Amino acid sequence: MTPTLITETKPEDWTYISEGGATIVFSYRRPHNVQFSDHVLRLRKVAHGSSDNTLLDTNSEQPDDPMIAFQENIISKLVPSEFLPSFVMVVLDEDWLRSLVILRDGDRPAERRQTDQIDVRRTKGVLATDLIGGMPIAMEIKPKWGFLPTEYHLSPETVALKTRTCRFCMHTSLRVEQGAVDTTYCPLDLFSSDDTRVRKALGALWAGWYESNGSLNNLRFFVQGGMIKPDDDHSVQLLAHFFTTDGSTDVQNLRQSFTSVLAQALLDSPVLSLLSTLQRTLDVLDVEGLSKLYTQTLPDLPYNGLGSSVPDPSMDEWKDFVRIYHSDYHSWNHTVPNPRHLRHYLMAYLLSATFKDCSIIISPKSTQVGSFDVTIIDVDIKSMDRLGKWERLDRKIVEHYKSSGSQRRCIDSQRVTQLGCTRL
Ligand SMILES: O=P(O)(O)O[C@@H]1[C@@H](OP(=O)(O)O)[C@H](OP(=O)(O)O)[C@H](O)[C@H](OP(=O)(O)O)[C@H]1OP(=O)(O)O
Ligand SMILES: Nc1ncnc2c1ncn2[C@@H]1O[C@H](COP(=O)(O)OP(=O)(O)OP(=O)(O)O)[C@@H](O)[C@H]1O
């Protein structure tokens, strides 16, 4: 098959949509082109002054972006393809990318521009279904962790806390102390499948968006392909036009309409329930149990942190893992994990981390007024060298929360039913 070349388009044909820590995304606008229309271009970024890009040899063939094979072989075996954008490789060109930087760098947030840039030495990028650019409106939610851990593998010091307050709420408490904007959003409400609680979560996401002037990453709005902010009157008018019958820009009214419309869209979709199931079934030991299993299984290794010097899985190992996940994995006794399964438990945790960190895009279906598509994005591979960071972060979050004296009670609807989720 002849590869798709980015040079068949002009940099001016692409507009900036958004970016995360690793990728930057542009939407194709015009002229109509069967390969590019309704697609976004996903490009890898590189930190300013990083030595990473010197590792790339622009003269020899670079591998395809691993996100393509990972989605094709692994994620699509866990998530039905109707809930995923499609991906295809596109051949890049350094001069073309440099022109894109000159044209569009000014559209990026200043703090991102200070940190990183498009990696112009990459010769391959990814074209994906455009879930935002062609839409009159689209919402992006980063739901984060949708479950409470089981008590089996938790230490006496953490068990009470970790089975009462969810990881996101504890992390928020730490972040607020470090200067971040507070939010009352609790993912367990969003994942609850209960109308009242889903509305409560959406109300909190709206408040977080409004009060942080759109700087929190758990809710974003895009109108005609551009991200909008609450302090821009024109943007709020556009939102009001979509969500209310009378176009009223009264904030309470708008928040109310937003929560009603989105709650219905989320309750009608199986996506959140699927994400919560994947997150919890892939993280059955908690990072504490994983760490215990690791030290018990490899007692002679010097302990440089969980997963240190464990090689990343090959694609064949990932395929094998997914086969096991669909067969034996659920019959293993996870309360007494078998040391022989250590590598699979490590891989399960990495995959769980992918689903804890992904986002969903909600956009109106073009075919049916009042109904929405919900699609999962950012399901990238996480690598073994993250495990040590997650182990340390877990300890830091729990220690901070303990010392704060807070006792927020978060309800995991799949485990407990009798208590409410309130900040005490
Ligand atoms: O560690 P967390 O839970 O804060 O998650 C990180 C995210 O922070 P968030 O909580 O969403 O504000 C963080 O999000 P931002 O870039 O801050 O929007 C990343 O998604 C990061 O993953 P990666 O380094 O891009 O692979 C995420 O790191 P990993 O946990 O996936 O390593
Ligand atoms: N298929 C798509 N269509 C439209 N917009 C998209 C698409 N994929 C990603 N985006 C936009 O680009 C942003 C960055 O993409 P993504 O979240 O995959 O990057 P990342 O660097 O992996 O993020 P993170 O740092 O959160 O892990 C998203 O938050 C979303 O706004």
C-alpha cells in the first residue's frame, strides 16, 4: 500500500486543536481530500533541550508510532472499535513540520510553548479520526480513577483511608496544597451509573471548568474545533446556544442544562462502565500489593523501586497478556497472587494505568438529534519505568491525606451502596 504523505497537504490546511504531555493535535480543514478530511494529525513532542531527539536517525527508517500497533493489537481487543478513533501512519517531512511550527506555535498555551515543541525529526506521525474539528460542539472529559481498591493487599496504615476516599480526591487534596485549583469532582460519582450522582459529578466538573477558567484538565469544551474558555463571552454564548432553548447565558441555567444533557449522554453509553471495569480488573493488587509481590518474587535483586530494570513487554507479550486476560486471568486467586504471574500482574497494572489516564470525547451524532457519540482517546502504552513513580506518588498522596485530617467518603457503586459521597 502506498503510504500517505503529509506533503500532499499544506501546513496552512491544519489548525491547532489541543495537546497533552506527549502529543500535539491538529485538525485538517480544507480543501476536501479523501485521505485527510475529517482527520487529525497527531505529532509527538520533545522537551526543549532534550537529548531524546538526538537518538532519532533521520536518515534511516524510523519505526511507526507504537500507538498504532498498540491500539490495533491490544486496545481494540478490550474496547469495541466503535468507541475508538481509527489510526493510520502518515509520512512526515522536516521542512513541512518547521513551517507548521512557524504558523501554529502561537496558538499553543504559553506554558506548553515554554516546555516543549513538535519533534521535527520524526519521519512518521499518526492520522486519526477527527472527533472535535468537524463538530459544532464537543466535550472532553478526563474521568481518571473509577474504583476503590479492595482491602486484601493494603497495609494497616493505608487500608482505612484507601477504601474510604478515592485516589482522585486524595490527589486533589495534595495538589491543592501545592497551589492547584480545588475541585469537588469525584470520579466515583461519574462512574456510578446513577442519574443523581452522575449529574453531581458533571456539576462539579462544570464548576471546576468555570472557576479555573478552563485550566483544569478534567473537562474541556470545543466549539467549531476551537477550545473555549469561560471568561470569553462569545464562547459562553455559543455554549448557551447549544445547551439551552432560549440561548440564556445565565451561568446556573447553563450549568443545569449542561449536566442534564451530558448525564443522559453518559448514562446511554456503555463507555464509562467499560472503563471502570477495565481499570479495576487490571489493578487487582493495588500498587502496594504489586510491590509486595515484586519483592517477594525477586528477593535477591537490589530494590531500586518497583519495576526498576524490568524490560518493557514486546507486542507479542502484550498480545499474549490480552489472551490470558480474556481466559485464565479472572480465575486466578488474586488475594494470594502466584509469583509465577508477576510479569502479567505488572503488565496488567500498566494497562490499568492507560485506562486511568485516558479521556473521552462526547459529541452530538450527526444522524440523530439529541444523541451523542462517546469515544475514548489517549490510550497510550505506559512503560515499566513508571512503576517506581506510581509507587512513590501513592505513598505521598496517602501520607499527605492522612496528615490533612480530611475524611471524604467516596462510594464505589460496584462495591458499596449504603453511604453518601460528601466532603466531611
Ligand atoms: O500521575 P497522574 O495520575 O497525575 O497522571 C498524569 C496526568 O496528570 P493528571 O492527573 O491527569 O493531571 C498527566 O496529564 P497532564 O499532561 O498533566 O494533562 C499525563 O496524562 C500523565 O501521563 P503521560 O506522562 O502523558 O503519559 C499522567 O501520568 P501517569 O500517571 O499516567 O504516569
Ligand atoms: N482523535 C482526536 N480528535 C480530535 N482531538 C483529539 C483527538 N485525539 C486527541 N485530541 C485532542 O488532543 C489532546 C491531546 O491528545 P492526547 O490526550 O492523546 O495527548 P497526550 O499527550 O497523550 O495526553 P496526556 O498528557 O494527557 O497523556 C486531547 O486532550 C484532545 O483534546
